[in-house]
Amino acid sequence: MKKRKVKVFLIILAFSALAWFINNLSFSYNSTTYFELDYVNTPKELLLTNQPKNTVELRLQALGFQFLGFELRKKKVSIDMSKLKRKDSIYYISPDIYRKQIEDQLPNSMTLLEIEDDTLFFNFTTLVTKEVPVIPRVNFSLATNFMLEDSIRVSPSKIEITGAKNEIDTITGIRTAYLELKNVDNAFVKNVGLIKPKSLETVVFSSNTVEISGQVFRFSENIIEVPVTVVNLPDNVKVRTFPGSVQVLCQGKLENMKEFETTDFHVVADYSNASGTDNNTLPITLEEYPKDIKNARLLVNEIEFILLRE
């Protein structure tokens, strides 16, 4: 029975203490506390290189509940950098301006009594912007009998970078993350991130990703017999070539491959390249072929000739 009375007494005492504590928290108090400073709205053309302070000491009049809340969570107020003033190369915010900013962020039930009266000074560096190419890093291979149409495309192919002049002056391009594409047999579009070196942590990219894409197609092959034309012959010299015509291997889209005329091709042997040779051979080049053909190459690189003097 005695133990029970003690337990009841302790419960009543605890509730009484709690009620007293809650009642006292409802009263208004004056106290000093610290708020973290968050600097916002920095002008776009400036880069903040220092922060004058991270915290500010405030003397407030507030309810006990509010002061208790300060101890349970971070207290933070913002300093609006768009209100900067400038004198020569010095940027600053006066105490009356940031006091007003802080007061506007406090609850109506809270009164700011005192605040540090230090002027906030800032160091900035001027930002510049320039355009640089994006450098794709792609390990690319095609499936059998497939070709890449045109080339791999990067969009955007250039980006703007903004930062301190001494940081971006030496930058000539921004590389993508590594992309591996194996045995490609269809059109592809890949979003790839851009690599920002550690030395460029304060540099801002106009885009952090690019799109790498390409078109591929199945190709067909055809061999065309094309006569050789000898150029740069002296007036009194004629030649006969062996063979008189050569084979050209053509590759292109299935739907574009057709029977081409030999006149659509132009294979040339330049006689001026025979000067000083003893083996009577001439290198040959494929000067022209139809635009519908994706790729064309000679199956031989040279021909033999004999002189026919008049």
C-alpha cells in the first residue's frame, strides 16, 4: 500500500513539473541565439570567393517554445546578395539592410532586439562565358554488313562554360563520359554526361548532358569495271595500260544499289608520276563515283603500261 502511494505521488509530481514547464514555455523571454547565414541571389556575372561570416548573433524576444525549437533544429536566415552595394572594387551590405532582411524572415511573434553591427564585405571575381566544343568519347563497332550513315552526331555539339577567366582560358573542349557501343545494327540515341574536372568545380556548364546519336544501315556490295584514263601525257607519247580497266568495289544502301554506268566513275593514272621509274607501273586513283554510293574503293592500286611513240 505504501509503495502504491509513493508511485501515485511520483506520477502527480511528474505531471505537475510538466505542467509547470509547459506553462513557463508560454511566457516571453529575452535571449541570445545564433543563426546560420545562407547567401542567395548572387549576381550572375560575379563569383563569390569568400563569405564574411557563416553565423550571426541575435538577441531576440520570443516565447519559450520558440527558443526551445531553436535548440532542436537548425536556425537559418538568408542574405539577399541582390542588395549589394559597391564602392570602387569593394562590395558590401550595410548592417541596416541585412537587419531588415533578417527581421522580415522572423515570425511575427518574435522581436529582434539586437544584432551585430558589422558591415558584411564580400570578395568577388568577374565571370566570363565562352563556347567550347563537346568531345565525344565513344568506343564504337558495327555489326556485320552494317555501315554508319554520315558520322556520329553530338547535340549540342558545343556548350557554354561560365567561370573565372583564369580558370576557363585554357579550356579548349569538354569531354563526355565514356560510351561503349558494340555490334550496332540499328539507329541509336544515348544521353551521356559531361565530365567536369576537379579544377573546374566552380565553372558552370550550360548543359550537363549531351545526346550522342547515329544512323546505321545494312549495305550491299557491287563490283563495277571502269576504264583507266591516263593524264599528263607528253604530246609525242601514247601509252597502253595493262589492264585497260580496273574493278571498283562499291558499298551502299540496299535500296540505293543499282546498275551504275561506267561513265559514273572516273579512274585516273597520272603519267607524271612515272618519271624516273624502271618498272613501268603507274599508281591509279578513283577520282569520282556516284553520290548514292556510301563507299567505293579500287581493288588494285597500280597498273602497268608500255610506251607507244609516234
